[in-house]
Amino acid sequence: MTFAHIRAVLFDKDGTLFDFSASWSGWASRLLSDLSGGDAATAERLATAIEYDLSESRFRPTSPVIAGTLAEATELLLPHLPEESFGSLSEHLLRSSAAAEMVPPLPLAPLLDRLTAHGLKLGVATNDGVASAIAHLTRAGILEHFTQVLGYDSGYTPKPAPDMLLGFATHLGLEPRHVVMVGDSTHDLVAGRAAGMATIGVLTGMASAAELHPYADRVLLDIGHLPGALGLV
């Protein structure tokens, strides 16, 4: 497939703009230690609930947290923290995740500059919250590259529903076929297909190429290969 008709690029955040394991594995270990008060049994129950391997400090590929929302993570953890309310735990996760150190797979600003220099409009559609996304993009020094940042709390049904993606296209006044959705999970690519967009998968998340291929027009090692895939010179 060629992408000559593409006029905008919509990125997922975690696992796409930022390497998922490098960014979130250490954060999860610290979070579970904090929530459990250092109690090993409680930490193990919490880890099991979100499919996180404490011994290896990494999420299992099947973890619902990988492509899920903050609300979904809160619901999984809450039954094991009887002294917490949904609101208090959700706020704790929000503050903690916003402060997490994101690790990009490559220097992002030069890549995004190259895309915008070719007239492409850029956006972010993440199942993270908007406040966390803006904090991460700001610390990475790339927030100004994006015309719109959408999260699960932006008033749209989260991915794999296409709502956020269609909202981005409408925001730009573009038909969905002129937008490419770039993501690391089947949630991203299923949403892109449902929206009528082109789809590109990247391998900086937890999904394999074999998992992404059925839903992607192309699968790339990382977003650094995006200019080549789009035919930019």
C-alpha cells in the first residue's frame, strides 16, 4: 500500500511515541510497592490483578493495562485495596502516571519536525488521560508538534472504538482516509480500521508483528521508519 494520500498522522502514545517496557515497567514496580505498603503478599495480589510479573519487573503481554484506560486499571486494583475508594485510587494513579519518566525509542523532535515540514498535521490519541499525556509530551519537548491531544477522558469512547480517531479527523476537517493511525497495539489498529483510516503498527509496545499484521497496512520496527513508509524524501 502507498500512503501518498495521507495528510495527517495520528499517534498512540504509550508503546508508540514512547517505548512501553522502558517507560512503564519500573513505574509499575514502584506503584505496587507504594500501594501495598511494602507487604509482599498484597503486592503479589495487585500484580496478579494487572498481569504484571514482579520477579521480572515487566508486564505480561496479555495485561489489560497495556492498552487500557486509567479507569480500567483502577477497577482491577481496587478489590485488593479495601481502604481505597475508586476516586482516591484513581487520583493516586493519575498523579503517579503523570510523573512517570517516558523513554522514547529515538529522538522525537527531529522526526516530528520532518513530518510537519512535509505539511502533515499530527495528533495523539491515547487511552491514557489527557493531563498525563500532556505532561509526558511537554517533558519530552514535543507538545507543540501536535494539533490535538485526545485521551480516554476527552469525551470519546476509548480505543478500540474509533470515536477519538474520527474526532481528530473532524477537528482537522479531513476525511478519515487522509489520516494514518500509528500504534503498537491491536486496539490502535482496530480503531483505525473502524474509522476508515490507514494503519501502521510499530513494535515498541508489547504486541508482536504477527499480532499486528492482520490489522495493519504496514508494520515497522519503530516510528523512526515512518518517513520512509510514507514516501517522504
